[in-house]
Amino acid sequence: MTGRTARTQVEKSAETRRRIMEATVRLLQWQGYSRLTTPAIAKEADVSRGALTHHYATKEDVVVAAVEYQLKEAIETTRRYVEQNADKDISVDEIIDYLWRLMADGLFYVTLEWLSEMRHNALFKTRLIPVVQGFHSSLNEIWAIISRRYHADRRQAEVVLNATMCLFRGMVAQTIVRKDTEYFDELLSFWRQLLRQMFANGLGVDISPRSTREERS
């Protein structure tokens, strides 16, 4: 096998895996984990069943790979967003709006599916925990970039912005039962205002454990 032929096979395999992972992400969002099947994934990806099982032996294998793929894509997209705006006077409002779009456009709907399975499937949870930890580690790197821009304490910025992500997860979950754009706009407006004030004041958030605060007082 020539070098070019070998590269072509590698490229074809990579393209097949990409199509499978993207199809899996779409089906997780549209149909959920419990209804997801490998035949449906193969059909959505437009690959043969044999091609799918060649790369991923089980449904769990392909879901783990797809979740990792989606989280890495989200991190890379966010990192590019931060880097592209590195020399601009990007506002806290713009950061909040970007993160909300990132979560509400599908990322967290997929997350809801595999989170539920993790609660009841110990092996599945064991396999996904490192993937999720990598995602949050990368997020913290992005928060560090933002904290330097606003001359804020890095640890405080991490707490504030991770709290923002937790708020958005709850808000996206609520969109499943509440279709009220005005309601969510009001929540986002409140959070933007609160964070503007916090960053303008250099955050100044006491993030020490309660017991430590009580000892100091």
C-alpha cells in the first residue's frame, strides 16, 4: 500500500467517523437516548451497518464518541470566539449572549439525554466522566482569558462564569415546558446587569467556604 493510498484510507475512515458522530448528536437531540438505535444512526449518517460497527461496536461506544466530539467542537468554537475578539472591547453582555446561544442551540438538549443515562448506568458514567472533565477544564482556560481582559481574579471569574453555565442549564431545561421568549429574555437581562456590575467592581466575590467565612468573622 502506497503512502497516498494509506492516507486516503485514513481520511475516509475519519470522514466516516465524523458523519457517524454528527448523526448521533442530531438523533440524540431529536429522538433522545432511549429511542436511539444503531440502525437509525447508520441511516442518518448514510453509512452501512457494517461501517458503523467497524468503528463502534455498541450504541454506548458511538454515544461516548459523539458526546466527546460535540464537547470538543463547543470548546473549539468558544475558543475561536474568544481569540477572534481578543483585540476588541468585547462586553460582558456579548459573552453572556454567546454562551446562551451555545447552550440553547442544542448543546444542552443533548446533554440532558446522556446525563439521564449516566444516573442509572455506572459503566457509561465511568466512560463519560473524563470527557466531561476535559470539557470543564477547557472552559476554565477560557474563563482565565476573560478574567485577564477584565483584570479580575481568575478563581472568582471561574466561579461566576461556571455559575452562569449552571443558570443556563436550568433555563434551557425549562424551555422544554415553557415557551415564553419574554420570560427568558428578562432572566438574561437580569443576569447581564448583575455580571456587568460584578466585573466593573473587579468581581470582589467571597468564594471561600462558609465555615472559613464564619471563622474570619
